[in-house]
Amino acid sequence: MSLVKFKKELRTYINIQKRDFLPTFFKTGKGEYGEGDKFLGIVVPDTKKTVNKYKSILTEKNIEELIYSKWHEERFAGWYLVSIHYKKDPTYYYDFTIKHISQLNNWDLVDMIAPKVIGEYNVESSEKLFIEWSKSSSLWIRRISIMSTWPKIRKDNHKITMKIATTFLKDQEDLIHKATGWMLREVAKRDEKLVIQFISDNKSQMPRTMLRYAIERMDTKIRKKLLKL
């Protein structure tokens, strides 16, 4: 009954304009990365607001039902609940995430769960699992591999991020270039020289999107210099 009430209340925030816009924004057309995904037309703040109202009464079974919904906003709600509950029982929610990892099937879901759950749980782990994910044929698993290194970056452990970034220089997906550039930017906040050297060493093959994301927060003079390499 709680799940029924939650879904009903969530739908009170449907915005027709967003319902038309979101499928385009998330590339749901034939052959695109989000092919077939369906949207109700609810913005993230309204989804989170509704989840926060029901978070204490929605069960683990409810969460599982949500992350298997055909509606993107409901899947987001389910994964948002996982991110909220993770610290109460890290092992349970990490195992839950890995069991249902196929439902992390768009970039916003990956970017919410990969650092906060997968990365946090594996912050002291070896690189083996990250490397395994980086070799996946799945775009989303590869994105998980780089986004999950964020907690390691915060602990000044940049080795695995740089190793995966090297692998992803040859990746064909723009979403991988963006995520990799983002994590390189996080590394640069702590060790700018390391990232500048990485860019210099790989200037001939570094995707432009990855480069622009990586240098976004650097000094203007440095950015201009790196863009000219």
C-alpha cells in the first residue's frame, strides 16, 4: 500500500513539458544510449522530495520493485533510496547493488550510486574489480568503473583512476570521455601536475571532450596552453 501511495503522489509532479523534453535529453531514440527508456516527466528535486517523505516506510521489496520499473523516475527513486540507506547497512546495500547492477542503466543512476555506494564500499579494495569493470562491453559498467574511483581520489589514491583513464583514451563512447574527464578534474584538484603530465603524454589520442572536462577548473592560462597541445 505504501508503494502505491508513493507512486500516486510522485505522479502529482508530472510536468508535460519535461515529459516531452527528458526522452531527448537522455537520448532514448533508436540506437542511442538510452534507447527505450520511458519518462513520466518529473524533475529530480520533486522525485527526491517525494522519496524523502516515504523513505522510512518503503521496504527493501519496494525498492527492488522501483528499480525494475519501466519509468526512469521510479528507477531513480529506488536507487536514491539505496543511496540514503547505504550507511545504515553498507554490506547489505552494496550486495543489493551488485546483484541488480544491470538496473544502473543510465548515466544519472550510475553517477548517483557508483561513488556513494560502490566506490565507498571498495575504497580500500585493490584495483582488480575496477579493472574488470573497465573492460566490460557495457557502457554503464565501464562508467561505473571510473566513477567508482572518486572515493579513492578523495583519499589521494589516484593510481587506479589514472590507469582506467589511460584505457579509456581509446573508448568510443562520449559518456565515458565525460566521466573520465570529470574524474581527472577531481584528481587535478589534488595533484594538478599529475593530470597536466597525463594530458601532455597523451595529447595525440586524448578525446577532446575528456580534455575539456579535465581542465575545466584549471587556471585560464594553463587551459589555453593545454588546448593548444
